[in-house]
Amino acid sequence: MTPRSMVTVVGLLMLCFIAAAASAQDTASFESVNYPNRFMRHAFFLGELTPISSDVDRKDATFVLRPGLSGTPGAISFESINYPGQFLRHQNFRLKLNPDDGSPFFHQDASFLPRPALAGQGMVSYESVNFPGFFIRHRDFHLWVEQNDGGQLFSLDASFQKRPPLAASGGGSGGGGGLSADAQAILNAHNGYRAKHCVPNLNWSADLAASAQQWASGCQYGHSGASGENIAWSRPTLSQTKPVDSWYNEIGQYDFNNPIGSYKTGNVLHFTQVVWRASTQLGCGIATCQAPAPDGANSGWGFMVCRYAPPGNFNGENPGVLDTNVPRPCK
């Protein structure tokens, strides 16, 4: 075989490897080479290497491999199955799980190139797109992006076995599992904001959604009287996520040093419900209405109703309740 032929064969093998290691929208888990039975996972939104012993562990250690958010050919991004819309990214070289903010900076931090494993054949290593020569590796069981020092320990720490997914995609604690595009967008928006406060994701509730839709379809703007309810309207129609953005933006009026005082004003109750720690379920309905709009105009308008269970804003005037259920942003 001529040298040119050998180069061609090696190039083809590399392309086949990359295709196998990073097929678009594959779902997989990644086991450490030098610590068998420990897997890459997110724990409290930080990248870790841990044993797997529970359903939560299995979900945290399963990722959908998306085409790299940076657009770099051959790159992939790791999307959490139980926190849809959130990706592993490096921040100050620490691997974290964060919601995609749409910025080029985030997209580069969350994109990695699959490489033949530094430790040998049959494994995979992941090189940072915006820090060439830096690889995902575990150190003290935390996941970092660090520069390859050429040492044997680094090579082992930066090599992983790609395994079948430990958990089924789409059925995680924050996932929708067959939700409509509107429902998934609303759920993702809520859980993205909740992640900023390190409170658990909401699950979608078909029952709550049905009751919320019934009230929205009546096109009588106002609260229904149900506990744990946020409402919004807009003309001529209403997007799925802007109401959630608006509700969360009430954080600017919330004084974490005087939560009860903020709560009593009534101006922050949408925000507190969005991030209320004890709420675990969400269901929303959207209607396009032709009845007179809330401002008296006769043109069409959109009405969105979201309901939460257990309801938030409960006993907020009691000391400690708000501190527990509306924690400060954690990142």
C-alpha cells in the first residue's frame, strides 16, 4: 500500500469513527475507563463522575447527542434528557449543566469534538471546540475541561466508553414525553428559570393543562379562583414563552432580604410561583379570543393560563416559607 493510500484509509477510518461516536440525536451514557461503573452525569447541575444506583442517577447520566450548537462540523452537544434545553458546557473550565441562552459564547462552550480515545481503541475522548487541546476529563470525580498534558493519568481520565442510555429519553423529571410543541416550550421556559435557582424541574400534568385550557377558552380574562395560577394576555396573539419571561422578570421587584415585604405587595406573585420549590407539576392552556380584550378593544387577543401543583404562594407570610421556596439565584 502506498503512503498516499494509507493516509486515505486513515482519513476514512477517522470519519467513520466520528460518525459512529457522534451520530446526530443519538442517546447514550458514558462510563469511565479507569473507574468502571462510574458515569458522566450532572448532579445539582455540576458535572460529576459517580456510581449509578437510582432512577435519578440514570436520568442524570443519560444525554441526547445533538449536532454541536456551535455549528462546528463533526461536533456534538450533550443535552440532558431530564432537563430538556439544558446542555453540558464548560464555564471557567468546570463542566456544568445550563440552559441554552442562545449566545455564540454558550454554543462554543457546549460543543465538543469526538476524538479517538487518548487511552486507546474502542473508547472516545471529547475535545473542546473553543479550547483546542483541552478535553473533558474527571479529576477528583468532578468533570473539567483541561489541557492534555500527555500523561497516562490524564489519558485515562479523559477516556470514556460510550454505552447504551441508562434511562429512556423523553421521560425524565423535566421531560415531556410526546408533548405538543407549545407545551414543551412552556415547560422548558419554566424549568430553565427554575434551574437558575437550583430548584427541581416541573413535570407536565395533562389534568392541570385540561383545566387551564378550559378556563382560557372561556376568554374571560382574570383569575379563575383556583390556587396556584398564573395568567397573561397579549394582542393579537400570545407566544408560548414571553408570558413566562414576563412572570420571571418580576424578580427585579423581589427583595430577597425582605421576602415577606415583597410578597405582601402582590407584585411578585407570578415570579414566586414560577420558581416555587414545592410545586412539582405544571399544566397550561392557550386560547385565541375574539371577545373584547382586557383593555376594551374588540380585536383578537391571546390568553394563557398556567396552573401549578402543589400550588405556590401558600402561607408566604409565615416566616421561613419564602426563604425555603423562593431561594436566591444560585448561578
